[in-house]
Amino acid sequence: MAGLNSASAISAVGLRKSYGEKLVLDGVDLEVVEGSVFALLGPNGAGKTTAVQILSTLIGADGGRVRVAGHDLAREPDAVRSVIGVTGQFSAVDGLLSGRENLRLMADLRHLGRAAGRARTAELLERFDLADAADVLVSTYSGGMRRRLDLAMTLVGDPRLIFLDEPTTGLDPRSRRTMWEIIRGLVADQGVTIFLTTQYLEEADQLADRIAVLDHGKLVAEGTAQELKRLVPGGHVQLRFADPAAFRAAVGALSHTLEDIPRDEDALTVQVPSDGRVRSLRALLDLLDAQSVEAEELSVHTPDLDDVFLALTGRPRTPANTDTDTATEKAVTR
Ligand SMILES: Nc1ncnc2c1ncn2[C@@H]1O[C@H](COP(=O)(O)OP(=O)(O)OP(=O)(O)O)[C@@H](O)[C@H]1O
Ligand SMILES: [Mg+2]
């Protein structure tokens, strides 16, 4: 985690970009501290890739002032290029070459020299768990292996600042965790700065020191995961009862400590504000126990970044999950 006086790896003010009539980035300000992980979070079409392409000198902006690693992006693009690495959203590896050949090619492009290139290639294959598959065609690699090779290719040039455009989209949970470990290792061991984009709130939560939420080309929030979570209503415990008598008894028991208990008489449920900790759950159950009331089911609802996105934009993260999955639900049934 970076301190207060740390230098800026990326500093952008009023970044703008349009494609024809379409305004893609509408005045975006970004500040990324050296040695930190910054996540740009947003749904499909939010403008994430466009932002990465501009910050990594691949395309020009229409407006705004940007400094990357201390260099003016517009006036010193070559100086910026020499210290950054980019892993694009879509794999850039050549399927008709082996993993080793892809890395050697990159080492040649980076003018590493024969011996150094060979050593770097071997080291990266080992580190990314690709040594066994080093000499087979990349077209036979799994998605996770391909993504690891993508990142290995980016690291050939020893960049100080790495852009990762959706590094884990399409990966299974295990491959995703492996990628997270690799990213954490880069920051912890080598002090690199990571600018990543993701559609996954959990990913931003897991990796990022700071998170910016991009929606329709505008930042709708920026802060630590904790700060963003504070923007949404607190957590609660939901209790469900087996029959109306138990439900009424519970409401009666709880009304001694709570004035207005959110409840659903048809579903026989009540919602009690809670931090979700074991101690408070036990106190709640003890309270009911003292009145001989037993809950049929208990579930803990902790606000997470999905709730943040919903609260900030008025929409769930993706059109597909309109009614479920907007929070971490942990159900316990007796
Ligand atoms: N070269 C281009 N020409 C025209 N429109 C473009 C171009 N590149 C991007 N756009 C448009 O800009 C908007 C933002 O695209 P961008 O790729 O930056 O989004 P994204 O946040 O990366 O989305 P995804 O999560 O799907 O990767 C989209 O509406 C897209 O259609
Ligand atoms: Mg994209």
C-alpha cells in the first residue's frame, strides 16, 4: 500500500474521447500511485479498453492532460512506452508458435540479446507454470495458460507499470485465483504499479488499493473498496420462521430492542440490521431463545461491491443478473 507522499504513476485530468458521434470518455480524472493496484471497474462498453489504449499510447485522446511515469503522454510517448507493459483484453500470443517461441520473439523485439533472451524466457516459463508446456503449440493451451503466457510476454521487458485489460475474464475460479496470486506477487516482490480493468467487483475488491467505477464514460465513484462499500446501506440478517405463531412471537421478542422491524408476513421473514459477526448472531439467537422462539432459517446479507454498483448507477452490473446475485448471501438452514 502506498503512502501519502508517493509519486504518481498515472495522473490524468479531463480525459476525453469520442468515436464519431459517440462520446466514449467524458472527462475522466485518474490518479494512480506508484506501487499500487488500481482497478477501473465497469460493465461492457463503459470505456475501459479505450482508457487503457489511451494511457498506454496506443490511441490518442481528444482532450485532457495525462502524465504516465512522469512523462507527458502526448509529448513523450516513447518515454512512456519504454516503462510500461500492456496485456490487452484479447490474447496477443501466436497460436502457431510454442510458448517458448512466443517469449523468444518478444525478447528479440525488446533487443534482449540471445543469452539474456533465453534466460528470461526460461525464467518466465518456470514462474508462470508453463515449463511443461513450453514447447507445444499455444493453440493447444487452455484459456488460463494462454492468459498466463500473455502476462509473461508483457513482463519480458521488465515494465514498471503494467496495464491489464480484463486479466481474468473467461477464466474458471481456480485459474482466476492463480492470476490474482501472480498479480499480487508482482506488486509485493517487484513494486510494479498495476492498472487493471475488470467487470468483476470481487476482483477489484481482492486486488485493488483503489477502485474507480466507470459507467457510460464517466467515473461514478472512486475510493478504496471499504470506502465504496460505505456508500451502500448496511448489512442485515434475515430470519425465516416455520409458522405464523413463531413469526409473531419473534416480532414480539425483537420489538423490545427494535422499533420498526422490516418484515414480510407472507414469507414469514424478518430483517434485523447486523454486522453479520458471529457474536451478534449469537446474541440475536439467544434473544429469541429466551422467548422459546426458534428460527427455521437464517441468512446473512453483507453489502458488497455489487450493491455499490447498483446503488451508484441504479442498475445491476450486467443485464443478465437483474434479480439475483447482487449480494453475498450465506444461508444456514436448520
Ligand atoms: N474503434 C472504435 N470505433 C468506434 N467505436 C468504438 C471503438 N472502440 C470502442 N468503441 C465504442 O466505445 C465504447 C466503449 O468501448 P470500450 O471497448 O472502451 O468498452 P469496455 O469498457 O472496454 O467494454 P468491454 O467490457 O466490453 O470490454 C463502446 O460503445 C464501443 O462500441
Ligand atoms: Mg474492453
